Amino acid sequence: DDEPFAFAAGLAPVSDPARRADYLCSCVHGRAAADGYSVHLGRGKAVLMYLLQISYFRSARAMRAASTALATPGKHCGADGPTRTLLQIGTADRNVPAQVTAPVRAWVSQTTVLEGLGHLAAFGPPFEPWLPGFVSFVLEAAAALERGASAAQQAA
């Protein structure tokens, strides 16, 4: 966290593990729609995903701690930070619904919402829906970093 990156990008990230666990529990109990989610997983897949997630974090406390950490930008991130941050999410993502990303969306530099795309669309073909915006973001972030380096050299 001592040096800024040119950019950071989250492609359909689990940006709030505790909220995602809540979502998965809603799916397991068949109440995702009643709990306000516009998408849902079947019970079996939700159980499997919850077990995988808890095996990674080891406890609900660890998931809450990760959620708290992710809800606050690092010292170089955020709207005014030198590390530009992109979040790309799909409206049909049943693994990480949009509600799960809300805390991170509050501080990232840019959020791209991809209508009708699910979770795996962020990682592979067809690339047309998301790749142009991603490439544009990366090029803009690199140019901003270069402008900052040039300004620093001129000031020195």
C-alpha cells in the first residue's frame, strides 16, 4: 500500500464477502427474491459456493473483516487517489449480484454495468461487451500516470 498502481480493476469481484454469504444463504433458503435480489442461484449451487467461500475465509468473522477492509479504499484509491479503479459487473450475475458490490461501488473511480451479462462474461468470450471499456480505462489510467510523472519531473 506504499506505492500507487496505475490502475486496479475488479471484474465481477466478490467485493463484500459477508454480503455475498448473506445472498448465498438467501438462495439456500429460497428467499433471494423476498430479500431484494434480482437474481438467484439454485439451492445446490448456493450451498456449494458458500462452502467454497467459507473454506477460503475460514469464518464468518473473517468474511466480515474482509468486507470492512474492502468498503474503505486504500490510501491511493478512491475518487481523488492516483490509483484509478474500475469495477465491471453484470446485471445477470447470479454468483455476485450487484447488491453485493455496493460498498465498493461507492468509492471506485468507475463502475461499468454490463446489461444482461452474467459472472463468466467478465472473464472470457464474447469479449465485445466488456473489453473495449476495459481497454479504454487502462489506457486512460496509464496516460494519467504518465502525465503525473511528467509534471513531477518538471517540478523537480
